[in-house]
Amino acid sequence: MIKCHLSRMLGERKMKITDVARDTGINRGTITRLYHENASRVELDVIDELCRYFGCEVGDLLEYIEDGR
């Protein structure tokens, strides 16, 4: 499974979903789905923009966790 650390990143920076949507131009619904970890797919340009915005690597934003299947 893929774990998204967007909620942690926003919490550490004391930011809101609205802030990220406004500053990046990414649809608020997309950010909300990533925040709540119920997105089933994400465009690479969204990941690219979030990494640029937060100054992080993809691995800081997303993490693969083996689910034991």
C-alpha cells in the first residue's frame, strides 16, 4: 500500500489544505483525497508540484508499506 504523508507535512508546517490549493493551483479535492489517503490515483504533475512546493523528495511525500498479502 502507498502511504501519503501530506497530512503530517501540513501539520508540521501549520498549514491548511486551502493554503496548498491556493499556492499551487492543485484542485482542492485532489489535495483533500491525498490528505485523507483515499486517492486511488494521482497525476505525476500533482506529485511534482507538491514536491516543489514543500521542497521535498517523492519519498518524503509517499511511502510504500508492504501490506502482508
